[in-house]
Amino acid sequence: MKGVPRYTSYPTAPHFHDGISAQKHIKWLKELDEDTSLSLYFHIPYCKQLCWFCGCHTTIINSYNSVSKYIELLKQEVHMIAPLVQHLSVKHIHFGGGSPTILSPIDFSKFMELISEQFNLSDIAEIALEMDPRTLDMDKVISYKESGVTRASLGVQDFDTKVQEAINRVQDYGLVEKVVNNLRLSNIKALNIDLIYGLPYQTIETTISTIERSLSLDPDRISLFGYAHVPWMKQHQKLVPEDALPTIEEREILSELSRKLILEAGYTAIGIDHFAKADDELSIAASSNKLRRNFQGYTTDNADALIGFGVSSISSLPQGYLQNTAKNVDYASNIKNKKLPIARGVELSTDDKQRRDIIMSLMCNYQVKINADLYAPELEKLQPFIDSGDVTFSDGIIKTSSLSNNKLRLIASVFDVYLQNSPHRYSLAV
């Protein structure tokens, strides 16, 4: 099975270019309509220890001094952007990384105070935080509660000790259980658990154990990602023992087994890699064709524009995508010189927007209505999927089979005109 994008955007990030400037970012922000709703993303690019499977942009630090300096730069970036959009309502805030939980309680609290002062936060805004259980203590949990955090996303990956040692991320079940209990005692009850299949030394037995332990924590949502082994992009992944990685066939078995166990526990399948309780907002959005997909995956975040802050963060505006520089030193230099740190991006053409809508509808709703004449070449490429029963096409509507979840990225990629001539290598679709 070939590698294809995960389609958290279209065009995908490898097709961004350096022809998009900070001035363009300012222009696009000023052009937003008065009723535009906002989502804010804050990237914290630091960790205390390197997880060898990681594909995120992060830096390992031995001293908190780097974090302190970065937070001050992040605050300055907020002060540059906030005046342009202070009149717009913020519906969603997400902290990603790296490890956002590396922030001290006082730094996190003060930063959230700044956000509340500088932006027009909706009374029902969701505030979500990616969490590393190994870096959490009760003081941090209390700061999250007092700052209004509503959702916690815990990076678990796998509970088997041998697997954890092979990816340099050891955290036993007792630690994660304690964190979950502390969060719930602090009234942060919306809980996501992130799991990964395709890691070294995973077996049917270890997978069953990990899923059962995860379910015992009673999460509202579960993300089940396939490990993307891309050592040509992430050099540290060369530390992952390749000879212990599951084969493609074994990956498929582990994926389907995990999926089966989660569904049998009463969760609803959401898109290609998420699951949620039947009464969760994500399930409700999926059943009413209101599910969205962005750089954090499947979401109920239906804001009209997403603004990214921090190193490597990506903004998604109606006019196109913009990405901050991925180099810490360049980010610092730009901010100190009062310049937005935009390094690249892409302005969306009419065709880009149409294809993005088609791809996202397939990824979220498993179907889409198209103009058969306009997309005749794509329909021809879809024929093998139609012949295999993975896709049906009738009255202008493409529908994917509920049994073809693992082929959804491949099916959506038929409409990706950038992929055909791309030299970029992607992770496996399963």
C-alpha cells in the first residue's frame, strides 16, 4: 500500500512555498468578515525527553530557561496579532507540541490571563491541552482548572513496557490512571487518549492489553494513529529498531483488532482514526455531517479561521495557509524585530477550495456530491475502487463503504492534483 497524506489540509504542507509573507498574513487577517469566528493554536516546541517515534516539531531541553524565553516571545506574537482580530469571537483554543505540559503552572496561568485579555473569548470556548502524563503534577492540574481548560488529550501510545522502551517513552498504567483521576477531580472531565499501532514489538497480545487498559480509563474519545516511520524526515526515528516493526500485513491486523475492540466497547467510529462515545459532541457532529478536520485531526471546532502561534505553527484562513518558521533562532529574531515569523504558505485558488471541500467531505462524511463532467479523470481513477466495492457512484454522489476505512486516504488522494508530481514521501495509508 502506498504512502499518501493524512489530509489535515489541502493543499498539504509539503506544497507550501516561501512566496507567502508576513505582510500577506496581516492583509488576510484584516480582510476577515466581522462575523468570522476564530480558533487559536499555540505550539510549545519543547520536551524533556525525546520520544523516538515522534514526528512533531520539538526540541529537547535540560533547563527551563529556554521555555521561559520562548513564552515571552509567544506573548509578543500575541500582542502583534491580537489587535487585528480582537473584535472576533474565539470559539476554540488548542495547546500542542512538543509538550505543553512542560510549562510551569505560573507561566501557563499568566499566559492564559493574557489570552483572555487580548482576545474575545466565547463563554463556551473549548480550551484543549495535549498532555504528557510524565510531566504532570497536581499544581499544574490546578492551574489548568483555574485557567478554564476543558479538554485533556493524553499521549499514551502503548502500555506494554517492551514497546515503551523501544520508543523511549516509559510510563506505566498507574501513572496514567493517577493523572486521569486528578484531572477528573479537578473537573477537567473531557478526556482523549492517543494510541499508536505499528510500533516495534507490538503483538496481538500486547495490543489487546493496551486497548483494555485504555478502555478501563473510560475516555470520551480515543485516537488510534498508525505509526509514521519516516526516518528520512525525522532522523531520530533511526533509533527505532526497524527489524521489530510490524509488517504491512501485521499493521493491518493490529489496526483492525484495535478498531474491533473499541467498537465492541460501544464507541462510534469517527473518520479514519478517531472514536468517541455515542453522546460525545464528536459523534453528534459526525452523525449530522458537521464533522471537521484540521491540523489536530477530527474535531468539532467549526471556527471560520484558525490562527497559529509559535514555532512551526500553521494558520488556516479563508484565503489560504501560512506557516511560521520552524527554526527557533529565526522565530526569535523575527519576533524581537516586531515582524510576524511567517516562512511559507499557499494562497488558495478556486480549484484548490473545490478540491479541498471534496477531500474533506470524503474524509469526514464518507461521501461527496461532484460534477461528473468536471471530474471525469478522477472518476476514471476511482474505477478500481468502484470495482472492488469500496466506492459507489450514483446520481453524482461518491460514497465510500463503511468497511473501507483503511482506504479512505487513498480514495481522497484521487482528487489531489499536487500529489501526482510530488517528490515528497508520505507515510503508509494504514
